Amino acid sequence: MRTLPLNMKTKIAITALASISPLGKNPEAIWRNYLSSTTLISTKDFNGKPQFVATIPQEIKDEIEVLKKSEIKYKALDETVLLSILVSRQAIQNAGWKKGDDFGINIGSSRGATQLFEKYHKEFLETGKTATLASPTTTLGNISSWVAHDLKNNGPEISHSITCSTALHSVLNAVAWLQSGMATKFLVGGSEAPLTNFTIAQMHALKIYSKEAPRQTQCDNNKSIVNIEHKGQSEPVEDVFYPCRAFDFNKTKNTMVLGEGASVACLEIGKKDNAIAYIEGIGYATDDIEHNISISDEAICFQKSMKMALQNTKLEEVDAIVMHMPGTLKGDTSEYKAIQKIFQQNLPMLTTNKWKVGHTFGASGMLNMELALMMMQHNQFIEVPFAEKQTQRKEIKKVLINAVGFGGNAVSILLSKDF
């Protein structure tokens, strides 16, 4: 498949980003959690069996209950929608936008209203009937539609699902609208509340979910599953149990863990005084897959998406990459091989957040963007505690973020600290 070149006529300003995740929702608390080597993955009972999951803090769940009681119409909404409303309110406030302003909305999800759908389907199997609101409250379009209702925006509202790259595809959509002149502001992101019996069961059926502690190993400078010599010092892996071993190339089992959360960003065209960073390049590609859930061995989709995002950038200018890296054997190594193909021996600093917050499916790409923005803001690289140590060499000014979903639909976004 040929990857078409994309000309970014002008950079896009990110004027705000808000999130709700296992990290919390307050930027200071989120950064403190990133500075800690402790995972936020714990266990929760599903059908009488404990499973590894990453949940949002109880105080945020309490806020969701307050939101549900604030309007009678909100009472019947799924958590994916309610999370989106909360983060969208915070994001536009941070950006200085107001309710009723002219801006577009594109917020997607991989699973959508799966909590409500499973509830209504169970009731149908038991009674042969379903609730009046079963259909309108479980449509994927609910997310952006209800955020638009809440914010009273004047502009388009789009919901979509492109599995785990959903949030970054919303960025692609917004860039197209903004550069076409059809909009000047866009609210973009993803929301996911996948911690349900059926969703967990689906991941186990794929044999990719974390069940037990993988074999603890020591990094080896000369031996790597991806056959390349690592640089830097190797250190023994900490004697700590991490249910998700994303970026551990010595693991022998799949270790993906699900997390819940939502994150949105405010995008505006051109230079802005309140910009926290700029989108300098975007890339996308779809793999020629041989299996429904896998990508090619060297992640050709990532190679193409990264090349497109970096076509106007010298490779040595990229300081770090926030990888998709879900904690699976195939997913982790194929993305790493793709990065090696692009950057050869001069790899940027590499990180992922799945070991800490789990895989939030459609919201994960925007949480990757949040980590990238925070590393640039604080000029501090966040390492994976059990991975090979990487030394920060210079100021973090440009960060590449990756996301890919079932079907091999990869997206890469290059963020820049400066205009």
C-alpha cells in the first residue's frame, strides 16, 4: 500500500488537554503518579474471579454520580459519555473557550457504551424485553452528541470507532477540518469504560490478557528479542510485580491489562499565546494483515505512519517516542522493530504508559499525548521502571506518539514544544 504524503500547511496549536484516568484528573496529581514507579493496576472481581484492571479513583466515580443526578437526561447515560462530558468541560475551561462558542467536536470510542449495552442485553435474555432507552443510549454517536448538548457548541460533532487508534484519528479529522478553513477550533479525543465481564472475557479469548507474573529477567545488552544491540547500562529488573509488562522484551507471556478513562484536547489553527504545544506532523497507514488482531512482524503500518509524520523533520530532532506498546508479545516487538527501521541505531528515548494505566482502548492515544506534553512541559523523561535505563540527553522539544488498533490502523503524531 502506498502512503500518500501529507502537507501540513500550518502547525496546529494544542491550547488545552484534560483527562480522567487511573492517574487522576488533576495535572499535578497525574505528574506525581508518573514520577512514581508504582503501577496503578490492581485487581477487581469479574464473575467471581479477580482480574487485573486499572480503574479511575473513587472520588472521580463520585463525581460521575453527581453528574448523573444533575440532569434527569444524564441519569441513563453510559460511563463513556459521562466521562467525556466531565473532561470536555474541563478542557474548554482550560483553553478559555466558552459554552456556545464555534468549535467542532470529535470524540470516539472503541467499545462505546458497552456497560449499558451489556446490561440491556442481559435484561433482554432474562425477560425477552428491553428498556425504552436501550437503543438511543447505546449508540456510538452518543459521545460527541451529548458533549455537544452539554457545551452548546456551534459546529460539527463527530463520533467514530477505529479501535485503539480512535483518539488519534480524531486528531487527524480535526487537522483536516482546521486546515481546510471549515473550522477554527476543534475538541478531540476518546473515551473508554471497558471494565465489563464481557469485554474482559473477549480479551481472555484472544489469549492476550495478563494472568500471572511473567518470568523476572535481567536486561542483556547483547541479546534482544528484536536482534539489535541496546545502548546504555543494563540493570536488574526490580523485584516488583507489574501485571502489564509493556516494553519488556524478555517476557514470555502476553500481559495486556485494560484500563478506563477519557481524554480530550482543544486544537486551534496557527500560533496561539496560550499554546502548550503544536502538532507539527501527522501520519497514518493500514497494515496488510494476515490475522484479525495482529499487525505485520515489523509493523509496516507504523513505519509508514511515522515516515509520514516525520517527512519534514530531521530524525535526530525527535527527542522521545511515546509508544502504543500494549504489553503483548507481538504488539510490543513489532512496534519496536518499526522504530528501529526508521531510526536505525540512533533511537530516541522510548516510553509507554500501559504498564501503569493499562490499555484504555479508544482513549489510549490521547493519554499518550498527555504524557508527551507533560514530559515537554517538565523537561523530564518518564521511564518504564523494569525496562532498560535510558539517559536523557537533551531538552525534550519534540515527541512522537503512536497508536494502532485491530486491523493495523496506525496513527503517528509529532508534537513540538515551539511554533
